[in-house]
Amino acid sequence: MKTIARNPKAGIYPAAPDYIHALEVQAPARFLYVSGTMGLDSKGAPGKTLDEQLDLI
């Protein structure tokens, strides 16, 4: 099983050092586990529309 931390730093609110936004687990299939936090931009503001919030998540 391979795990890949998915923790983008550009365009979204940064995570704490002991936290990641998502974890991808590979083999035999691929899974992406995402955190339960809001989608926030790099300044900490939520997206104004649902589509913007989903893009940030």
C-alpha cells in the first residue's frame, strides 16, 4: 500500500504542521481521504459560491 499526502500550499489556507488536507491511498485501488474542514483560500476566507468552496476543498 502506498500513501501520498496531498497538502497543497498555494491558493488555500495552510494546514498546521501536524495536519494534512488529504491522504491518497493506492493499491489495490486508489482512495483519496479528505479532511472535514472548510475550503479556505490563502487568506483564510471561504469561497463565495459552492463551486468556489469545492475547488478550495
